[in-house]
Amino acid sequence: MDSVRIDKWLWAARFFKTRALASKACDLGRIHCNEIQAKPAREVKTGDMLRIRNEGGEFHVEIQQLSEMRGPAAVAQTLYRETDASREARQRAAEERKAMQQFAPLPEHRPSKRDRRHIIRFRQDGRM
């Protein structure tokens, strides 16, 4: 196998749960191959550099192997190599999200009916 469609490879490498989601991410401009926005039918080869944005963050990876079939996660991780800068940036972003939770903790309970009325009134005219 010399090349494979990018949406199939993204699905096989487990960046997306379905091939349809991988294809949609390409259409939305979240996938770049060698700094060029990729369409779902674009053919990728070993050695290509991809920039992938999904709910897990932004990944910069180099394709090591090609595959059209989705396999176990351990096998999927051998298909690519993530750059060190990408890994550090994702870890830094995760630490920032974790630190922000200290400043804005989640409420202890759901709003009561009275609380909801206050929220609705506040949103409508900006007063409590």
C-alpha cells in the first residue's frame, strides 16, 4: 500500500470514532496535511506531517505507517509519531484547564426553581 485516504487513516489511527466524523473534520478545515488544508479524499503517504484539531486538542503528527483498517489502540499508536512540541502544548493546556477549575468551581447542586427565575431575569435585563 503506497497511499491511503486521509479520512480512513484518521479513523484507523483513532483520532475520530467514525470515518464520517473524520470526513466532517476535513470539510470544516480542522485537518492540515503538510500545511495545506486537507479534503477527505486526499491521499497521504508515510512521512507526511498532519495537524489535527479534535476534542482532545491539537496534534502535530508524522505518519509512520499506513492503514485502512481500525485496530486496537496499541496498534493505532504505532501509525504515527507526535512531535514533542505538540505533546508539551497539549499537556500545558490540560494543566491550565485544571488550574482554572480552582477559580471557577462547579456548583454543588442544581439551581432551584427560584434560582432559575433569578437567572432568567438576570439574562433578560441584566439585573438580579
